[in-house]
Amino acid sequence: MIVEDSAVVRQLLSHIVARDPRLDLVAAVGTAEEALAEIGRIQPDVVSMDIRLPGMDGLEATRRIMAEHPTPIVVIADAAGAAGTRLSMNALRAGALAVVEKPFGPASAGYEAMADAIATQLAIMSQVPVIRRRPLAAMGRPAEAPAPDPAPPSLVGIAASTGGPPALARVLGALPAGFPVPVLLVQHMGAPFMEGFAEWLNGIVPPRVILAREGAVPRPGEVHVAPGDRHLTVSPGGVLRVLEEPPPGLRATPGQRPSADVLFGSMARSLGPRGLGVLLTGMGEDGAQGLTALRAAGGLTIAEDETTAVVYGMPAAAVRMGGASASLPLEMIAPRLLRAVQPAGPGAPA
């Protein structure tokens, strides 16, 4: 189902969907009100959602759809403009699964790649089961029985893909502005949105969030976000490297640069037991090998638990490989980070 107020863009998106054998177009409407009126009857597998709509905007439409008819939503948005980017990021926080760049005409440069990216995102997200999760307390999950940390980490690496922005907002939002070690962050997202994503995150969490720069030395209280289409690594001297190397291995798919495997692998080599890695929601296996290497080097490694992950793909792969020291639901990850970074005094509890 396409929701787009521009007749020209709506026709363009309809053409992109119609030519892809993985997709069938069941409706194309121009307002959020029309979408809400039709979605219960049509029951699409995935919704392509514009953000700037007349009347009810795409953000409120996303909230309503997720509350009344939970359905995978892919936001189709202009990458330019701070206000539009904030709306797109808030739509992800409201339950949309991905954001991709709105296409220009077929004669524009890069149109085919952009059209393929839109169709692929819609096809992939149509397979994500969107459900209302039960509260954790109702599941009767046992409390974590943590092992002692070898030493407080000197750096935290966090990676996420599908469902990542709201998960990152919750984890980083529970950390203080003066969190005592730097954080490096990899989020799979289209390159044009990364600067706006970092600015959006910076506006809603206490630590300072900035795009990572080549040669920067990260400081406590800072979160450095991998730029669009660039890997982020850390050197043995604690200096950040921003790299254009290809995605690693045969498992990598287009869009996995930046790569969680590359980040965690560099932490394993450069920091060993002083590195702490966190792998959140996402499709595929990116991050699993790197997290496993980091754990083998003595670092603490955390995978998001299946009970809270929007897509339990990347964390599940890390657990299967033995790369996770602990599997924790989202609300328990920030408290675990805070405990890990506190030096253990004599007789302190593990």
C-alpha cells in the first residue's frame, strides 16, 4: 500500500512496485485518512509512507496504524531538510521499520539504484512480523546472573539495523550526559539520512551525539556515529578511522557499510578486554562474527534478547556463534553498561 500525496511521486512509486516481481500493489492513496480507512479492509503486507501529508501527517498515521492495524511501514522521505529528517526519525521511533530516500524522475542520475533500494526494502520489510509484545514481567523471565567484569571498558561499541533508531534512543537515553567512556555507533541506514539521524539522536539523549571523523579521539560522554556508507573502526592508540573498504565477507549485502563486524573486529584487535560490544535488533548476521571475536579477546558482549528485538536476526546470529556474554531485553542494557563502567572496589558485588 502506497501513501503519498504527490500524484507524480505516487505514480512513480506505483511503477517501481509494479515492475518488481516480489511486490503487488494493492492500493495507492493520497492522504493518511484514506490509508486508515482502507488498511483494515485491504490488509497490506507493507506500507510505503510519505511523511509530509495534508491533514494528518505520516508520523501520526504511523502511530495510528501501529496501534490499530500493526503493519510493517517503510518511510519514503526527502533526505534534505532538518524538519523532514526529524519527522522521519520520529516515525521510526513510532514503529516504522526503515526510511529510504524519495525517488526523483527516471531520467535523474542514480534513479535505477534508488528504485531498486525502495523495492528491496519494501520486499524485505513485508516479511517482518509486527506484533504487540507482552510486558517483560508477564513472561516470567529470570533475572540475569552476571559474571564479574575483568576491568571497566575503555570504549563501548553499539550496532543496530532494522528497528535500531528507537532501540538506540532507549539505550542511550538511559545513560547520563557524563557517561564515563566514549561510545561508537553503527546503524544501517541510507547514507543521505545519517547526518540527520545523528542530529535527531543528539536532541533526545543526554550524551553528545556526533558523526565520526577520521582521526578523531573520542572522549567520555560522546557518541560517535559511523557516517553514511563508511566503516568506523578504532586504532590501538584510540584514534577513530573512517574507511571506504568494501563490506566484509560474502555474507554482506548492499547497505552493510558501515558494518558492525568491522567495528567490533577493530575493537577486538585494538582493545581486547577493554572493549564492550552491544548488538541490537536487525536483519541478517552483521555484527555476529565481530562480537564473537570481541568476546574471544576478553571483552564483555551483549546481544538484545528476543523478547524486545523488533527483528531477532543479528542478535540471534551472535548467540548461535557464542559471541554474546549476555542476552538482555532492551530496558536492561543501559543499567548493565552503567554497572560495567564502574570500577569494582574491594568487596564490590559482581
